[in-house]
Amino acid sequence: MPLGTAIHNIEITLGKGGQLVRAAGAVAKLIAKEGKSATLKLPSGEVRLISKNCSATVGQVGNVGANQKSLGRAGSKRWLGKRPVVRGVVMNPVDHPHGRGEGRAPIGRKKPTTPWGYPALGRRSRKRNKYIDNLIVRHRITWSRASTIIPTMIGHTIAVHNGKDHLPIYITDRMVGHKLGEFKEKKKTEVYALGRHISLSADKARRVIDQIRGRSYEETLMILELMPYRACYPIFKLVYSAATNAAYNMGSGEANLVISKAEVNEGTTVKKLKPRARGRSYAIKRTTCHITIVVKDISLDEYEYEEMYSLKNPRWKKATMVYPDVLGTTQSHHSLWFAHPKNYSEGLQEDQKIRDFIKNYVQKNMRISSGAEGIARIEIQKRIDLIQVVIFMGFPKLLIESRPRGIEELQMNLQKEFHYVNRKLNIAITRITKPYRNPNILAEFIAGQLKNRVSFRKAMKKAIELTEQADTKGIQVQISGRIDGKEIARVEWIREGRVPLQTIRAKIDYCSYTVRTIYGVLGIKIWIFIDKEEE
């Protein structure tokens, strides 16, 4: 299982079944593997070790919007078969530990006890010094407004409760020594639109709402126009209404709006009469729902310091919130397009075929027959009438000098292969200034050395030398298989510099490459740590 995989329903003890991350919408991440244990980050922020032999389910628990569903009345839960969690008080505290006391107090005694005199409330039943406590690497962190900011908190975003909501505060060096409660939201950044008693089932509305939650305003409109569900039209009107409210009340532009919150609650059931023949009719029930759409202007995410705002020094007047780097922001997507959910798999297959076709063409028509294409990555952008393919190569001259019209031939062959009639195909080649900073090109170099019977250790050291010339901060190379034709397969690796695999903000390029030799198949893995400021 690769690092960064989202999992749930995790075992703690082997063979006991899933015990962790089982709530609706919950998800944990695999952040490291070492020895016989794996490191997981749980939804609460706790980091703990789990045995590699324990099982888990890949993905996120379904029913993500379960906590956003409001039943509205106490009877709604009983209709679903759920009994009340709380219990009513009784008259005599002797008969019941939660018996009524003087002045209609909820608990009559100082400490509620059982009929045998043992404590009945507040007693901790969990064992102290339990053996699994040693597996917790970092406990979950909770913050209050009275917490003091220390230097180790710089660069992190902390959710601070202001008495009503949790506010995300990005910690900068100017805030060290102050309290978290001294920072508040500067401007109103959210505007909502509410649709009540919409003639639509709540489940059908949630099917559409789940697709737009967290997306930008322009992307949301495009999704709603292309989805084939009847619920898209009323939701489209609500999203448009919320954006209009944001433009009127805050002067926000459409490019800065994001769907920050979207809720669907069940409404009243309307009874109607449907006419039948001979003047008769029969009653039918129509379910309704209430939909709330909240849009947020991300350009207004600023926070100010209450007491420091009155100081004369202008640089202490405010602290601007900057979203920190999280998993996914250090790498960009190689396919940029949107498709209907039914056609999504076809689009992925088409992208893979295009990449394979380009790599095969480049390998056949290179000026030198080294077997290395020198392709770092291939980005594909699709529109309604245009497919833009950008090839990032380390050595484009080797292809251009051998075939001056190679790009035109490649474009014509692609159009014939995939029968692009109504869509225009455009191919562009971009040169990489430092090709040996890319793990794909470096893996192809090592593969060529191994095919030519060069010692694997010499090939790895030569690759590290080339990487050091490209100004990288660290590299790790791993080769596995029947190395040098030995009968027993093994793994050999070498590392130079820093390769912080557990740091989410670190930009690490990774590549996995397979090379076929006369004595078997070898696997090559490369991790390169690059300073983001140089990108």
C-alpha cells in the first residue's frame, strides 16, 4: 500500500476486526512505513503505530454528510427506530442514581451512586498504562483561546474556538508570545442562500450536493450543467443566488468564490390528490427538502490582532492568513479536464493510450538508440473542441534533430489513431532546464546502464553525481530484484542528503520504473527532495 493512501476500518489487534476510523465520512492516512509497523494519522490528529499485518479498507467511509443532516424533531428519530440517548429523572434518588433532588435538580446527590454505593457517573473504566498507549506517537492536540503561541507553531494552521465556531488561524513569526484568542476574523467572508420546501427527495439532492461541495463557483456551474439529474436545476439556482448575494453584499468576484458548505435536510411531506377516472382520486405523498448553499470569498481570509491594531507601526496592524501546504499542493495534476461520471473511466483510458503512443513514437525516432525517451511528464488538457498535449522533455534536440517534422508527424499519427474529427489536437514540447532533477529521466538513465551490464552500484553513484550537479537537497535510489544475476532477489538502496518522507510540505518527486534484463526484471525507485523556492 503506497504512502498517502486514505484508509478506514483499521484493525488494532490482528484478527480482531476493524476498531479505528469507522464513523461516517471518517478517513485516516498512511504516512510512513518502517520495520514491522506503519504510521497512521487519524482524523483526530493523533499519530499512532499499527502493525503491518493488520488489515484496513482503502478509501473513505461513506455517508459523508451524515453529521450535516438535521432531523428537526424528536419524533423523527423514533420513526427511524432510534431510541432516545438521555433518560428522564425519577422522583427518588435512592431508587435511581440520576434521581431528582431539591429544586428539580437533574441529580439529587453530590455523587450519583448505584444501590450498592459504587460511583455511577464519572468513573473511568479504561485501564491505566494500557499496552497500546506505547504505540501512540503523538496525541491529538486541542487549542484554546488562552494558549500561548510558541516558535514551533510557526507555519501551522490551528483551529481556535471563539465560543461559537472554530476559526482557522495561520501562525506567523509576528504572533509568537501572544494568545490565540487575540486573533479574530476581520471580515465576513461567507454568504448563504436557502431553498425551503423544494419538491425533491433529500437523498437525490445529496447525490448532487456531494459533487460540488468544496469546489469553485465556476467549476460548480459547469458540473451542474453537465450532470443529468433533475436536482441540478434548483441547486443551480441556489448557487447562482448565493453568488449574487456575495457580489451585492461584499463585492466579491466570481473567480474568488468557493462552495464552502452545502447542506440538505428533509422537509415536510406534502399530501396531494391525484385524479382518477369517474371523478375519483387517491392521495399521494410528495417529499420535500431544504437546501442551504454557503459560498466563501477566499480573497477576504484575513485576520487582525485586536490590541495591536491601534499601534502606529503599520506592519503590526494585521496578520494575513495564508493557507499552508498540505498533501496534494506540492504536485500538480497531469490531466486537466472534466467529464460526466459515466465517461470518466473512458477519459482516463484515453489519456493513458495517448501517453503510451507518444512514448513509443519518441523511443523509435530518437537520434540515439539508448532506449531512454527523456520524457519527464505529459500533461493533457481537454476542452470541448480542443485537446492540448504538453510534453516535458529533458533532451528535445535528440528528437528534433533526427526528424525536423517529428512533431507534425506525431500529431497526424495521433489524430489517425484516435479518430479526432470534431476535436482539434495540439502538441507542444517544453524543455526542462535541469533534466537530471526529474526522477523519470534519472530512472531511464539507470535502466540503460543496467542493460549494458554496468555494475548497479556504479550506476547508482553516477545518478547521484548527476543529481548533485542539478542542485537538489537529497536523493534516494533503490534497486530490487535479481541484481547482477544472483539467484536470490534482494533490495539495494543508497541515499545522499535529506529525504524527509514524513514531511507533508516537502516537495519530493517520486518515480517507479521497471527494466527488463536478460537475468530478470528489476525495479527502480527514486525519491528526489527539491527545494520549492527554486521551482
